[in-house]
Amino acid sequence: MVGQATDGKATAVACANIAFIKYWGRKDDALRLPLNASISMNLDRATTTTTVAFDPALERDEVVIEGMETAEKAAGRVSEHLDRVRSMAGITTRARVASRNSFPAGAGIASSASAFAALSAAGIAAAGVAMDERGLTVLARLGSGSAARSIPAGFVEWYAGDRSEDSYAEQIAAPDHWDLCDLIALVQTGHKEVASTRGHALVESSPFADARLAAAERALPVVRDALLARDFDVFGEETELEAIRMHAVAMSSRPSVIYWSPATVAIMLAVREARADGVGAYFTIDAGANVHVLCREDDAADLDTRLRAVPGVLDVLVNRPGPGIQWVSGHLI
């Protein structure tokens, strides 16, 4: 499924994703093996476009994000991931990497998922490595766990696995399976104070970690079945509860991690008020202050208006089920 590279250069586009059953905590940090399986939806308007160009003249990898050269730590993580690609290709050539997002990065909208999915796809194409979709999800996971879910299209399940090759993601329903909308109520556009990586490391310090893990494992087949049956209320109730459980673990870790802001809570209450008014809506929240409000197409316009009226909401980004990884002919470089 590899895209066609031209002279060691390739560009890929990947969607961010929103998890209904969350990835929170790892059984293996080095391999990014999650404690539990998860289910997500790709977001069609939250994308990362990345070009990788291998160049024998380079002495080191050059990483440019949003037109600016990245800090050494971020560039090092990109280089480490490209080393995996180079090892597969049997090359040592350094690369020039350029990337841009259509949405705020580092604000809890899974920007690392779309970033490492796009980097993985562009990297193997540029290096001429042949790889099927399952293998690409494994590679992307090694860069950022949730990146595995951004490779297939639409609705995706990521299996926990006990070995690297068994922790992969696959589509469970196509984008057109359900007219689900995700309205992201933005209250924070800058980088969050506590990175997800740090949050994962603190999970075991929470007294509720085991209870949340058991609940997530019980909820996953319920969410999967409700999604496949398009049972919105069962799906929404389980998804909302899972988000609260994940944040309960974060808040009760040592040190405590509180991602929510006053506006986050205001949105949660606004969603429940909308539901009391007969509007089909449920919320979920990743590791950040921004709130994802899930609804069906018929309720999207009403909810958009309601969310924009909540104090502290800066914008509302409307997303629908998105495609999987795509290779494109245009390049950023």
C-alpha cells in the first residue's frame, strides 16, 4: 500500500483521531504498548501534511514544522522515528522533513497521532519500503501510540497486544458507516502544560487505575457494538463515562494532572443541558482542555450555536469521519 516516491521524496496526509475508548497508560513504554485496546474515529478536517525528502548531502535530519525549524527535543523524536525507517530500508541517508497542521498542535486534539502517521507514511514511501496497512500501523505506533489509529480510514480499533507485531490497528467501519459529527469546542490553542507522555507514566500512581482499566475493557465491546448498530445513546453514554474515568485517573495520579479548565466544565454542563432539551449530544475529552461533542448530522448546527455561546469557547471545529492515510503528489519542500 506504499505511495509512490520520487527521487527519495514523498508526501502524506493523515487525520487526527478522537478516541471513544481511551489510550491511557502503557504496559511497555519503549514499544508504546497500551494497557487496553481502544476505538476511535478519524477527523476529516484535522489533518497533518508531511513531506520527507532523503538527501545524501545532509549531515543531519532537518525538521521544519509550520515553517519553523523545531527544537532539538522534537527534532530528535522525528529522527529517532526515521531511524526505524532507515533500518527497514537499509540506508543511513539523512532527511529533510516539513510538516503542517490544519488545527492547533499540542492542545489535546491528537496532533502527535496525525503527525507520526503522516511521518511514517511519507518516510516509507520516500525510502521505497513496501509495507501493508497493518505493518504501517505498527510502525506509526512506535512513534506515537495513537498514531496507529490514524492509518486506517473511518472508525478504527487498536488492539493492545503483548508483542509489538500484535499491537496494531484496523478499520471496523468505513467513514460513510454513520453520520457522526465531532464538534471540537476549542478553549485552548496553545500546548498543554502536561504532555500525554507524562500522563501515561503517572497512571499507575492513581488508586483508580485498575478500576478504570477494568471498566474500559468492559465498555469496549459495548461501544463497538453500539457503533456498528448506530445506537447513538448507548454509544454516547459509554463514551462519555469513559472520558470521565480517564480524567479521574489523571486527576488522582501523583502528582495530580488536571487538564480541564473552567470552560471545559462549562461545555460539559452545556452538553448535558442540550441533552435535557432533547438534542442528541455526548462529550468526550482527550488529554487537554478542549471538548469533543459527538452528535448526529441533524443536530450539528444547533450544537454549534450552543457551544459558541459558552463563555471561554474560542472556536468550534466541525469534523466528520475521515479517510485513512493518503499519499499526495504535491510537496511542502
